[in-house]
Amino acid sequence: MNVQSLVIHLEDTIALEIESKRTALAWIERLEGALSDYDPDRFAEVVEDGAAITRGDEGNTARRQRLLGQLAGAWSVPQGTLTLGGIARRLGEGGARLEVLREDLRQAVSEVLRRRRRLSALIGMHQRINSDLMQLVLGCESEEELAQGGSLINAEV
């Protein structure tokens, strides 16, 4: 494959990655909704859906790495040294679309990371609330005492 073909495939792969990040954002919103509504069944369903999103991300990442490796070979540079910005600069005007895609991908990844941190905080809050409620209901003095008392399975408060 020549450099131009590799770049076109790389641009298509980046576009797929951006769409995958948008899908991940929608998934995070669904997960947040299930947590906020305290709907364990919907939460479990949404968590299962997340596995397909993760597999798609892994495939896109592997494809991008393979294309970057092929471009590195075509330009006789060490594998792992090329970045999307560096490729866009090498291509000059021909790299304009890649530069736009690079920025869009950066923004999408940044938003996914921000929302995942927020989701993590929300999950932590739910865990603390549940733990506090269980301590109160069972009359435990500490979380250690609660942990020694056994486990509840599929319990709803």
C-alpha cells in the first residue's frame, strides 16, 4: 500500500475512533441514568452493553497502530515515533483532514475521560451511601464490622 492509501485508511480509522468515543459517551450517560434512578436491572443491562463498546475500541486502536507502523516503514522512521500531528505536518496541505480528525479525537477522548471520572465519583458515592445504610440498619460501628458480618446478595434497600 502506498503512503496516500495508508493515510486514507488512517483517516477512516480515526473517524471510526471518534464515533466510538461518541458511542462511549452515550453509554456513560445511560449508566449515569441507571445509577441516578437507582435501577439495578437497567444498570446491569447497560454494563453488559459496555463490553461491545470496549471491543470496538480495542479493534480501532489495533488498526491505527498497524497503520502507523506501516507509515513508519514507508517513511523509514522508527516504529512508534509517528504521531497523528507529525503525520499531518509531513503531509503539508494533504494532512489538513488528518489534523482536523486528530483534534476531534483529542476532544472526544478528553470528554470520555472527564465523564468516566464523574461516573467513578457517582459510583463511589453510591457505594458509600449503601455502606452507611447497611451500617445503620445492622447497627455496626464500622465498615470492618460490617464486612465481618457476611454478605447480602441481590438486596435492595
